[in-house]
Amino acid sequence: MFIVFCRKLDNLMNITKTTNTSLALSLSVVPSYICRLRNGERPLPKNSDLLQPMGEYFAGKITNEFQKKVHHAGWRAHFPQIKYFSLQP
């Protein structure tokens, strides 16, 4: 499951042009931790307190139509049951 997470995190960071440092600052963690999550070297701990703020961060960064289409297609393919990441009202 964490391999899917790291791929999706990397995808989100690429389409929003987010750096490890900017995400780390927003989550109050070190950039190397984000790098390890992104590369799959470190799994996200179960019940992580980072998921909600991470979701909010990316929801604010996804602003254009291309980003919205890529975001929705990718997350829905792997996590069809998740509705809280939806950017639509």
C-alpha cells in the first residue's frame, strides 16, 4: 500500500510543482522525511497525523483544470472509496 502512496505523493508534488522543502515546512517536518516518503524509502505510519494537513495543502495547490483532472483520475483509480480528497463541492 505504501508503494501506491509514494507514487501518488510524487505525482501530486510533480503536478503542483511542490518541493520537498515547501511541503515539509507546511507539515512541520524535515525535508528529508518528505523525500523518503516520496521515494518509497519510508512508509507513512498508520494513523499518521500528516494525512489531513497534507490533503489540505494539496487541495490548496491544485488550481487549474489540468491539475484537477490528473488528481481525480489518479486517486479515484486507486482509492475509489475515498471521498474526502474531492475538490468538488
